[in-house]
Amino acid sequence: MNNFKTSTKNDKIKVLNVAEKPSVARSIANVLSKDHRIEETKSPFNKLFKLDYRLKDVEVEMWITSVSGHLKNLKYPQKYQNWEKWDPIIILKEAEIENNISNDKQNLELNLKNFASICNRLILWLDCDREGENIAFEVMEVCKESNPNIQVYRAHFSAVTYVDVRRALDTLKYPDENLSNSVIARQEIDLRIGASFTRFQTLLLQKQFNLTSIVSYGPCQIPTLGFVVQRQKEIDSFIKEQFWFIQSEDDQKCIYNWDRTHLFDELIVVLLFERCYQDCATVINVQQKDVQKWKPYPLCTIEFEKLASKKLKISAHKAMELAERLYNKGYISYPRTETNKFPPTINLQTIIRDQQNHPIWGEYATNLINFAFEYPKAGNKDDKAHPPIHPVKMMIESEAQNKTEWDVYQLITRHFLACCSKNAKGSETTITLQINDETFSKTGLVIKEKNYLEIYIYDEWSQSQVPNYKCGDSIKIKLTLQKGSTSPPKPMTEAELIGLMDKNGIGTDATIHEHINTIQDREYAIKRGQIIKPTRIGLALVESYEILGFTLHQPFLRAIMEQRMNEVALGKKDKSQIVQATIDEMTIILKQLQEKQKLIIKTFGQYLEALKNYDEDNNNDDNDGNNNNNNNNNNYYNYNNNQHRIQSDEADETTQNQQRIIKYTKNQKNKKSEDLPKNSTSFPSICQFCNSQCVTNKQLTGNLIKICPKLCQIQEDIPNQSTTQNKDNCFQCKLCQNFMKIRYSKIKKSNFLGCSSYPQCNQAIFLPDIIKSIKIVDKRCAKCESTLFSIQFNENYNQVHQTSFFCLYPGCQQIIKTDWKQQNKDSNQNSFVSKQQNNEKYPFNNHQQNRNFYNKNKSNINKNSLIIKIEKY
């Protein structure tokens, strides 16, 4: 590629050099010559640097300038800007798209055309990744418009240093069109899918639910959100389990761990504890071995983002911004790289020598050079474009723009020096004790050589001492029976999310941090510290798609797209083929969504409301299930026949005939709602038990159901209820006609009956805290034919039998009355009612006694505390 000797004229060859950013252009000029000239251009931020240079043994005049990222912008023509006019299917599949110079880049276009018309050669110094390659072709296209004969070359570099720039000029290549085409394919796929699905979601949901922002969809952002939602669901559905274990402690206060760890059967643990309960144990093994703590692998972009988030407590998006800034100023190598092993062509000791005069780690760097250097471990990733991230110039803290920039540089430099160090070395001692057949062990660590840990402050390796015992020693021991419980999954951290995205092929090392930032900008997720949680809208959107059977939030869709784009980058497939295949597949999904618009509206609305109730229940946990005569009860209801605001013109008939009750607090905030049975009418009435305002619901069968906010839910005439053979199902839910199931409340730490269609239906029956366990039995209630329950009470509950059978169907004469527990403290605070119980001791055996009891005590009840609001929707 030595074509610089030829020129159409006898004057000096002019070579146009174009960098991706102004700072990189300035750095290249400074590297090549300190004696360069600076000229203003039509773009005030993109200067022109001129200097004389000997290139390929030829004296040339180097013109060095820059662009500012992409010159072109892929978009739809103006006629498609009216969202309501165009079917999203047309936007996705048929609408033409334009790829023109952006309005704010027209001055840069003029610069390039003017310079190219004068110069003979063009060297492209764009970033060496796919995006950079695509920008290189944009620059080349503009330059050839004014000079079709200009010769084009591509410079490949990883840092703006003298060595890297000279090496790039000595190894000039041609641009890779396959890499550029993969970016074009990605841009078109993302534009068409994003625009069409965003329009569909926004037009469908925004007005229905008074949402203030666009309900956007992105092929990467929604799967990213899917990971966050999935973790939150795992946390919310987690059921804590208790376990038991034996702990041993010697007279030196050293605690030994049970080799069984723990067991979930208390009785078994108690039996094992009794078998080995004695005051001495025998040392059966003392094992010593040398151990190492491995130094880190060379730093790739993904690991850098995870470390910055976890150790520096800054977002991956911010970390990449700072790394880009350090790269542009010539302090570090190119920060966008998948490689985690150094090639043999890089002189690592030269990089270390550059740090020898540093006031903090200069002495450590000198020790590495003199006797402690060890070649870095080789990872399994190599993008063949850039080496791992490493420092290329020394920076002291005062040179950093701010503390955060300094922290990022320090992380990169310390990580590099640690890679070139030796592993930390220590000695590990494990002592094993035996008491009868049970064994206990304790491991101690003594660090012999810290090595890389001396510079790498982000890793910990703690020492711990163990007693100096020998095999056969008999030692005094203290055994205790301990109780614990399983823990829910930890909330999603940004570092963990980055790892999941990388593992599942969502985004690239250069874009992962952008997608995480996007779901926050779209208000689908919120970040508190390093924890990322979904918002109500984010949860509702993902759950709606999942409930309806769509996989838009699953990672495999985007992973397939990324795989196809990789094949284009490698030249294995044509970009138009993979674009067409992807759009065809997404068109099928979009059509299915359009066919289920009514269900999406209904599901999204129900889930949004369910989440609202869930948040309220968490905020007011002390009041839920304990609606008694306490004057601090702030629940207020209002009656109104106004139309519900999410009513759709396209709603089906069953939706149009449905009502719901709305619950308010005194200040009209924290609204809570519950659906009423379909095809029924409701009207306000007075609860005959507590004199509060309640709702009477009349069904088509003529049955009347009174729903009281104080849980005095009494059905006047109970027909035989439909039953099921499913052993997990109870009676039918009165609101949605699905079956109730035994559920567990993590907040109350007790069982309750909840609808099996949750979160679509929030119907629940809370049980008193005197219940220890509950299960369904194969028996039927003689009155209502509902399933009976076997209930075991707490030990301190004064009953003849600890376990009894009960019917829990609301309205049956054996109903639980939770309010009575607070009202009747003279009866051992019993809140459970059964037809087997004595009438004198338990007054809640029939409706008349309930009424009499509440009439007698109604002076203790705030009569105005509860009002009902009924709404149609």
C-alpha cells in the first residue's frame, strides 16, 4: 500500500486525515509534530491542523481534521411523522427510509468536501470498532463526491500515543465494508422495530391510562427491562423457609460450622443435636495447604463497566463517558474492547516504566520492573481489534478534571499493574471435629505474600486464625441449636445486569451501558444507588406481554438479531437478507399484538391497578386485615357513578357491564380498587354488623352479596358453589369466578387465601395470627359444599383440639371474623368461628348473633369511617 510516491503534480502530496472527535485530531497532530499550524474551519469546534511529515519515505503535508460522530441520520421521511395516520405495520415493513446528512453536520460536510478537493490521499482515523467503520464510510462517501479519485486508507490504532500512531501509519489498510454494513443493518432494524412498536404501544396505552410519556419499545431496551422485572418477580414471589442447624464453639471462642450446613426438618435436627450433645469433641483432621488468590484478567469493556459500578459506585454510562474522555486526552487505550488478553506485540514493561515516577504507585511499578513482573493471564476473548484497556500515559490526581475521572484512571492503572503482578499466596488450615457421627469444621487463612493485593485495592483477602490443634486432641466444646431462614434473591445491581446482558447477547460491549441508561430515561426502571428496580409501568408492560404469551421481553429475540449482524460483519450474509428476515418475523408479532388490542388494554390496566394496590398494601401494612374499631383507621369511601377513565370504545361487552369499588384514604390519596363480579349490579347500603357504608352486589341469579371494607363480607343466600378436584384450589373467587388458593404473605409472615388469577384479581381473605398451619382436606361443608380446611393453631391457643376442620367461605355460618379478635378480648382474643364451637364461649355462630354483637358494640366504631365509591369501567 505504498502509493504515496505518485502525484499528479510536482508539488508536495497533501494527505487528509479525519478523526472521529476533535480531541483525537488534536492529539494525533501533537504526536506527529509539535510544530503544527492551526486553522479555523466552517465548524468552530473542528479545527484543521497542518504539518509536514515523512510518510512511507515521502515528504507529505498532513491535513488533520475531525468530524463529531456520525454524519448521517437514518430516519423516516416527513410524511410519516403523523403517528395516527399510518398503520404501524406499514412503518415496520413498507415505509421508505432516508439516510441523509444531519442538519447540524452540514458544516462538517462542507469542510470535508473542500479539503478532499485539494488533497490527494485520505486516511481515516475513526474509532476502530463497527460504528467507527461505518462513520469512516460516511466520511469517504462525502469526500469522493468532491474528489472521486482520492485514495483512501484506514488507520488502525488503540491509543493516541507516538508508538500507536506511528504503527498505524506504517500499517495502513483499506476500510472494511462488511463491518459498516452490519451497522447499517442494525440501524435499519432498530429504527423500523422501534418506531412501529413504539407507535403501537403509545397510541394504544397513552390516552387510556393518562400516561405522560411515550411508551417506547426498543429491541434491546425491553429485554434489558425483562431481566430487571424477572428479578423483582423472584423477590416478590419468594417464600421464606425456616431451617435449623447445630453450631459448635470451643473455649477459645472459635466457631465451627456443621458439615451438613443446615436442614429444613426441625425434628431431625433436634434428634441429631441430642445424639451429639456433650461437652467434648475429637479433632479428627488437621489439613494444611498452600492457596493462591488469583490476580485479575486484563480489562475488557464489560468488566470495566462492572467494576466501575460495583467498586466506584458510578453508573456504567458515566464510567464510559469518563473513559472516553481519558482516551481522547491520551491517558488510556481505547475503552471499547472485548479483548481480555494482551497480544505479544505490546511491550508491557514499557507501559509499566511510564508509571515509575507516579507519587502513589511509582515504587510498586519499579519493583515490578526489577524483580516482580509476571506476564498477565490470558482470557478467552479477543476481538482482533483492540488490546485490553490499559494506561498509556501517567496522570497524577491534580491533572484530573474531577475526582470521579481520577477514580476511573486509578482503577484502570491499578488493574493493569495487578495483571502484571504475581498471585497472592497464603496458607490455609482446616480443622475438623467429630462428635459421635457429626462433623464440624473451621478454616483459617494466613497470607504469606500479598503481591498483586498491594496495588489492587478492589479485592479483599482476609486472614483468620484457628487454634493450634493436632489430630486426636480432645477439646471442650459448646453446642447450640440455631434457627435461620432462607433469604430472597438480592435486588438487581447494575454490575449484575451488565453480566446478564453480556451473557445473553443483548447489546455489545459498546452499547450495553446505553441500554441500561435508556430504560431509566424511559421511566421503565429506577436506580437507587447500585440497585435497579422496575417501575409500575415497566412491570405492567412486561407482565402484560408475558401473560398474553408474547416474548418481546425475552433475550433470545435480540440475541438472534445480534448473531445475524455478526454474520454480516464477517461477510457471511448480506445485510439486506438479514434485515428482511428480521422485519418479516417482527411483522408477524406486531399483527398478533394488533389482534389482541383489547386484551392488552385490559391486562395492562389490571396489572397497573394491581401494582398500585400492592404498593398501598405495603405502605399501610399495619391496617390491612385488621379493620377494627380503632379510631386511627383512616379508610374512607365515596359513592359515585362516574365512568371509569380507562373505558375504551372498543371494550367488549363483559367489560362494559363490569363495576368496581374504589377505596380512598381521608386525603383522597392511595386509591385502591377491587373488581366486582361481572354481569351484576351494585348499590350502596349499610353493613348490619358494623354500621359502616358498604356495597350490596346483586347477581343475575338474584343472590345478594354485601361487601364491607371492615371485612364483614356476608352473603345472604349462599348457593352451592362450584368445586374442583384440584387439591390446591379452594372455593370460587367471588370477584372473578376463578379459584382461591392458599398463599403466603411475606409482609405478615402468615398464610391467607388469595385468588389464583393474581395479579389480575386481588381478592383475598386474611386469617388470624393464631393459625400455625392450614391445608385443604378432602371434605365438604354441609351448608355451602365448599372445601374444608384442616387448621392447626398455635400452642398458646386455648382449645380442646389443636387441629380442627373449618369452612372459610365468606358468608357461611362458620366464617372467620378477624374484627372480633379486637372486639372481644374477654374470650381469649379468639377470632375463629366454627359450628363445633360452644355458642356461649363463641358468639359468632350465626348471622343474628353477629348482628347483635356489633349492634351492642357499635358505639366503639367510627360510623363515618367507611364509604363506598362504585365505578363502571
